[in-house]
Amino acid sequence: MKNSKTQNNSNVACITEVLTKEGSSAAAGYKLSNGETVSVEEAVQMAKNGEIKDVIVSSRNGEEFLRSYPDGDENNNLRDLPHHREY
């Protein structure tokens, strides 16, 4: 499990919005601070590569997903970010 919190690169993005599909509250994608929109799978790979900060990659039932980095700052928690049904 790679944690992008350790990256000190100004090109590292952060997640600004969680995108969901119609009829679901589960994340289907994310909007990033650089304006890019990515799927969950793309975001997981980016986080593993240190390209997204403040998240960690977790796995449940063999499926990888992003979780907020436990830093005590609720402002950057994925569940507290705006959610939009756009993806």
C-alpha cells in the first residue's frame, strides 16, 4: 500500500470532488485539482504512483479503492468532499 502523502512534488494533484453514477452513492471517479477527471481505477494507479496526495490505496474483496489519509484534517476526507452524479 503506497501512500502519496510522502510525495513532495508540486505536480501532485488532490481530489476535489467524488463522482458517482446515477442510482449509486459509491465513487465511480474523481475530479482532481488539476481539472482532470479520472475513474476509480485510474485514481488508484495514480495514487500508487504518488500522483495524488492525501489518499491511501486499500483493498476489500480483491478490489482496490482510495481512502482518505488519516491525518486528522476532516476537510480533505473523501466522504466530506462534494459528491456529484456526473461520471
